[in-house]
Amino acid sequence: MRRLLIKADDFRTFPSIRWLNFIRFCIDRSLPITAGLIGKSLESNRVCKELIKLVYSSKNIELWNHGYEHNGWPGEKHVSEFFRVPENDQYEALAKTQYLAREVLGVQLRAFGPPFNKFDSKSLRAVGQFSEIEYLFDVGFCPGFKTIPSSFYVECDGRAAGNKFNYELAQKRAKPFLERNGCFVLQIHPGNHWDEQSLVEFGRFIDYCEREGVKTCGLDEFFIASIS
Ligand SMILES: [Zn+2]
């Protein structure tokens, strides 16, 4: 069963032409996506109503908990607020984002993925206190959770690709999964550094996946396909 899960990280609710274009594109193509919400952005008075309206009105967008600050714990650059910091602080970061999503967007977040894909054993204990969180990204195995480990990831907009979506790289990295007839996760950051060409290349990659018989789906369908 060929399935694709689109995991779009670093969703901040600030005005962003990149996120607007990406979400509009996905809505036009009826593509289900999952987007990692950074909770703190919902506390700002710069929240973009248009963006929120799009997310709110689309049944194809599922937000998940991507932490509260994302910038790393004070004094620690690019470390993650879920790595080597006290369990209670990790719990608070998770709780604030769960709360803000519920209060501001009316959305119950069902999944967690740590910033910079970095977490520790305390993160797993902290996230275990949220009965509504069913899914964990980046984690290989954790009792009581449905996990989607990073071994499923196809990354193609990292530093090596100049932080832009690179069609050739995506195709090359997706190939081993397709050869195994498997499922994979497209791990992307459309709001960070993508330009217009990135969206064109992303569209080309979606066309390629569709020609290869890959169905883009949401979390539940992906998880079932990935374990069967
Ligand atoms: Zn991130």
C-alpha cells in the first residue's frame, strides 16, 4: 500500500505569504496535510485571520503540537525545549500549545513532534500525561502511542538543498520507499525559506507520486498502512 503523509513543520500563525500559498495549493489539489503548530504564535496580536480561516475551513489540514517556543531553551541554541530540560518544563510547553490550539482555534491536537526532531526520555513521560495525544513523530517506539519514526522521512528542503524544496532530491530519496512499495513521510518546512519555485517543485513531486500510485493521506490512514 503506497501512502504519503505530508508533515509540514514550523507552522506559525503570523501573516506569511509562504504558508498562505502552500495551504491554498494543497486545498486546490485536495491534498491532506499535517502541520506542526508552534503554540506561542497564537498568543501574538499578529495572528493572520486569513491563514486561520483557511485552516479552520479545510477538513484536509490537521495541526499537531510542535512545541511552544521552538527556539530552544534559553541559552541553548537549536537544542529543543524538549531535550535535556526538566520534565515539568517540557510538560508546560506541551500543555500551553494544547491549550492555545483548543482555545483559539477550537482544535484538539492529537500528535506531537519535537522541534529539531530532538527529544529525551522526559519528553515521553511528559507527553504521556496528555490522554488526547495519540501520535508521536520521530519516536521509534513508545508504549501507548502510535509512532511514526524518522526512518519514514523523505527530507528534501534542508540545508543541502538551500532550504528550498528540491524535486530531484525528493524523487531520489522517495525511490527506495517506492521500490519497497512502502509508505513515506514528506518532511518539509514550507513556511521557512521556500520561494515560488519551491512550490512548483513540490507540485511536480506530488504529480510524480500520483503517477506512481501513491495516495496522500492523513495520520490515521497513514499509520494503518505503515504497520500493515
Ligand atoms: Zn521545527
